[in-house]
Amino acid sequence: MAAACSPSVFLLMVTGQIESAQFPEFDDLYCKYCFVYGHDWVPTTGLEEGISQITSKSGDAQQTLVWNFPIDITFKSTNPYGWPQIVLSVYGPDIFGNDVVRGYGAVHVPFTPGRHERTIAMFVPESTSKLQKFTSWLTGRRPEFTDPRVVAQGEGREVTRVRSQGFVTISFNVVTKDMKKLGYDVSLSDMQNPSLMSLTEGIHKY
């Protein structure tokens, strides 16, 4: 009877917001997000992707771009491999008024419950030659990924030339349910436990 009542999945509940960004060279930017996760993960409630409002730089010396755009999603899974990542894509106008990508970035959802803040270093793909750079500038078609999810997967990234550009700050509120009942303990005090090495390796391999 006890076996029949034991959970077969655990839940990961994530709320928070894409708070702000630092892009000193650019203004009037907006942000898109999407989640990337393994085959055993299934979203049960909330939004897997979204797009923020356009925001302008603050008037102070820091010139921060503030979005405070909410995220809210719940996943269920049978194992932690392929732990969800959030992928960010920031866009803004070029001198011709075309929307072009200003930065890509990704980070894993924290796997310890509680409130967390992450600052993500963003990057953009680079043209491989001066002629391509000039053509891209002239036509307003800058190099960008067809599918931003490639940022989280890593496959083929080693042959892509990129340039660091800007930072985005995001906050997470993480709640897990039934992980301990399935044999996973991700409380902060236990993260040095050698038995958790396989868990963290599985998370970061994806």
C-alpha cells in the first residue's frame, strides 16, 4: 500500500523575473526567453516562452535597462538529467531601424530551493570575414541563430565565432516537491555530499 502511494515524479516550480540589463552601447531593447530541458521533463503549468516590453536606459550613471518581466513555470520529471535552462535573446534597433540581436545567453535554473539571482554574460555571433561584416551592416542582417535554443545545447557552438556583449540579471524563486522521496536531496547543506556528484554532473552535461 505504501508503494502505491509513493510519488513517481518530482516537481520543480520556478517563478521570478528578468530584472535588468547592461548594454552600454545600445538602447530601446526587449528580451525574449524560452526554456530548454531534457526528454524526461514536462511543463505542467505556466509559460515556456515570452517576450518583454521595450525598455530604455535609466537616467542615472549606470544606464540600466529595467524590464522586471515575470517568469512562472512548473515542470515534472522522473530524473534530474536535462535540468531546465532558460535561454535569453535580447533585441533592439540598429541605425536603420531594423530589429537585430544584441545578445544571447543561457543559465540553468538553480537546483537548490530558495531565492537566487544570476547575472548572465551575453554574446553575439560574429561574421567570419570583413566582407561579411560590411554586407551585414549594409543590409541590416546581422548574424543570428535560427533557433536560440542552440545556445543551451552546445553542439556545434565550438565552430561559431562569438563576441561578448552585455549582461542580463535574472532572479529565481525555486521550489521543489518530492525530490527527496525519489532519492534526490538538493538542500544547500548537502551539496558537498559525494553522493550528489552524479546529480550535478547530469544537470550540467545537458
